[in-house]
Amino acid sequence: MAFGTATVVTNKGKAMFADRLRTTPATYTTSPKYCGMGVGATGADRTAVVGDTALSTEVETRTTGTESVQTTSVTGDTYQVIGTITATDARVVDEFGLFDASTAGNMGFSATFAAITLANGDAIAFTAKIQLS
């Protein structure tokens, strides 16, 4: 699915990427590959911004996404994570985040989108692409 309202690499995400380029990472040793979804992001006052540290109201258990490197403009310039999250109850979701831990942790990528209504057992396959440019 394409994210609609806003997508950003958060301030923590920028720090994660910079730290992981070092020979010996000191702070962020896990990549932002844990996928979370949330509710409550729509409205004039809520879009993804670089200062985001969490989803508005995270629902469901985070899943471990599959990481890869893709090409958007230059060979190998895009970090991609694909993860599927299944609803355990009826939900109206409108945000997604990538985290460096399966619980708590730092949010490296924040996205908001038009609300999607899910029934219990419905799943969304999220694809997040972060192009380094």
C-alpha cells in the first residue's frame, strides 16, 4: 500500500542510520525492522513528523519485517522493510511505524495514511522504503 498523508524518517531514525554506518555502533545495534500499526493519527493536527517517538495509539503486536536493499535512483540507495500485521479485533488504523525493538524501542520511520477499516483477522502487508539521498 502507498502511504498517503505523510512519511518521514524520524530524528531517532536519522541517528540510527548514522550510527550504523560506524565501524563499531555504540547506541543503535538493531535496525528499524519491527513493524507497528496504530490508530488516532488522522485529523488536521496529526501527520507524521520528524519528532515522532511513538504511534498515537499502537495496536497489535509488532511483527519482524523482512529487510532488503533496493534501487530507487542509484544502485542500492533504498532500505526496505516489508511486514504483515494481523488485526485481533475490529480496527480503524491510520498509522505505521518502524522500530528498533519488538516492544518499546525507538521509532525510526513514521507514516500516516487514510483510515483503513479492518475486521478481526484482517491483515495489512506494509512496505516501507527509505531512500538515502
